[in-house]
Amino acid sequence: MKVHNVLAASPPSGPLADFLTHPNSFWAHLSRGASDWLGTYTPLLIPCVVVVVTGGSVLRHLVENARCVEILAPPLVAPKGGEVLWAQLSGLLRPWWRRLSTGQPHLAFEYTWSHTGLRISLWVPGTVPLGLVRRAVEAAWPGAHTRVTEPAPLLPPGHTVTAGRLRAARPDVLPLRTDHSTDPLRALFQAATGMAEAESACVQILARPATGSALRRARRQARRLKAGHAPTRLPALTALLLHRPQPLATGKQDPEHGTAVRQSAAKLSGSQWQCALTYAATCSIKRERAGDVARGRAHALASAFGLFADRNYLTRTRLSHPEPRLSTRQFPSRTALLSVPELAALAHLPSDTDAPVLRRAGARSVLPPPQIPEPAPGNGVKPLGHSDTGARRGVGLAVADARHHLHVMGATGSGKSTLVANLVLDDVRNHRGASSSTPKATWSPTCWIASPTPVPTVSS
């Protein structure tokens, strides 16, 4: 009875009771508490807001005016072309003060498969000079052609998608395998062959030059490895809280410890890249068992990267909502640190001449030699056209050289008749003698009509 009286006599308390009994004082107390809280934590909130706003503006700045450079492989691919490409592009690393203001741009090397074949492209943000990337590609693989297109979604809408991300299973200081006797991408390309019209797949490698913080973290891991500590990702404080034994300097007793130290030192000796590797496979929902088809194709794509296992290897993780992440090319916060040879082994043109469903370039385009004359009014050089490689310049043929036997070879519709007609018109324009003989008379009437002066004709 006494307990009941005590409970009955105790008044209700709490935020809800204060709001119901004294609403005016509740709002006044809440406003005073909010102002005190803001006054206390404003020095911390302002930097956080600035970081969030700056990060969003930097991402929008990178996506604006972005382009995709489609790479057409030459007939013969240089085996070390990938290393040449990524070593050149390492110069995109910005100073620290520019990274704070405008961020560090990244690139996306993408393999895209459909029923029409394989497409290899390089996504370039708007802040990176497009000509720099195109010249780097053409220098890495002589004879390769590049085409600039607008970025398109990598995954078609209305399809069932199975996607994942590959991350380094062990600390970044331990290397992947790079000494392959054959092209390591052969298994990947074979896993994506035989696609139906309702299927597609892609592998995206986001890469940007490693900054100072990532390099310092890798060097600390290398020092721990050299000292004999177990190279684990679990911090010492977490191991202590979980009542796990602290790692001791027993790694030197491992017979392969010296080899691991040398390999880690060799990996950190050159330029480093922060990379994120994503794969995805899709299938139309109209197809029977579309989920199983997409899941099986994605599993085959991920399994092909088992060839890179060495001291380190790639492990699979799930990727939720892959469509916006792949299409926006947003750089993730968790990445893997790769050297130039490691990145080149993952992102390069296939060196196999019989690579399945690969789009290749035609004849190799070369710069005209300096001794090739350039046509000009009155210099006795017939115009042939303009160069399509390097700086655009005129290409001509000296009149004395044109008097010899001249062979013009090319496929149908490539412009052989147009070239010969222009040579004849140049002779007429400069009052030089010219004659033509063609069995079908495909271009002679047009040539005579376009002539600036009356041209005598001889018929047989």
C-alpha cells in the first residue's frame, strides 16, 4: 500500500511529459540546448560541412565534360605496352594543394562485352587533357587507333545484374603475380565469349596515382614485414580488445621471409596506383532463368582473376546497387595499391593475335617523313591529301616524281578515283599536260566538268 502511494505521488517526468504539461517551456529549453550545442560543436561542424560540399563539387567537376576514348588494338600488340601507358599516365598526380582544392582525377579502364564483341575504352574526366591520353595510348601501342565518344551507361536498363568488387586479400605491400608466360587476360576474354543478344558484361578498373598517405601506409607495412611482424590488417588495439595475442617478431623464421621482403621492396620502388576493380554481368529479365545466367557469367569473370595470385591475391566482395556506381565512375574510398607492372597486367590490350571478338584497327597510321614535300602554290608539288596522325599537315608529290609509273592501291570506296582526279585537275590548273584513260569512265567526265579551263579531249 505504501509502495502504491509512492508511485501515485511521483509526478511524471521526461521529454514527452514536459512537452505535454509545459509546451512553451519545453520549446524554450530545446532552443537553448540547441544553441549551446551549436556553440560548442561549431568548430567541428564547419570543417565537416566544407569537406562534404567540396567533395560533391569535386565529383561533379570530374564528371562534367568527361569523355570515353575507345581503343582499337593494332594487328600486333606490343607486349610491354601496358606498362608504358600507365608509367606515362603517372604524371597525372597533382600537388597536395591542388588535391585539396580540386581533387585528384582518376581514370577508368573498361572492358565491355555484348553479342557484337568486345569494346575496350578509357574513361577520361573533363579535367584531364584528352590529347594527352590519346597520345599516351598511341605511344604505348604503335598502330592503335582511338575514337572519342560520349560516356554511356555500362549496364543496359531492364536487366538482371550480378556484380562484385575484387579487393586485395592481404596487405597492399605484398605483390600480385605479373610474370606470366602468356597473356593473363586470355581466361577473362574466354569467359565472356558466346554471349546471346540479351546478355552483356563489363570489367571496370578505376585507377588514380597514389597520394602520399597511401604510400606512407605501404612503407609502414613494408617496415613491419622486414622486421618480422606478421603483415595483418588488424590493428594492435583491436587485437588487444578482442583478447588476441599480439604478433611477435617470428616472421624471420619463415624460409620465404627474405623473398617476400625483396618483392615488397621491388613493388614500392616505382610509381604506385590506387585501384578499384569491379565486374558485372547482366541478362534480360525476359530470358528464362536470367538470374542464374548472370550469376554464372559473373562467377566466370571473377574466377579468371585467380591467375594473378602470388604473395597477394584478389578476393571477391558483394556490390550493392552496381548500376549507378559503374556508370558514374565514382572512385571508392577503399582501394588496392598496385604498382605499374601489376596494373598493366590487369589493364592492357590483349597480345594474342586471335583474341576472341576483339575490335582491331586497320592499317597502321604513321607520320609522314620530313622528306615528303608539302604542297604550296607555285612550288611544283601536287597535293595528295593531309596526314591523319600527329599534327595535320599537307602531303604532296613532286611533279618530277609524278611522271614515273604511279600505283594507287586501296579498297573500293577508299578514294582512289578522287585522288587521281585531283592530280589531273592540279595539272590542268597549273597548265601542265595531262591525259587519262579509264575503261569505265567513272571519273573523267566529272574531272572535265570541274576543270577551271576548257580541256581538249581525244576520243578513239
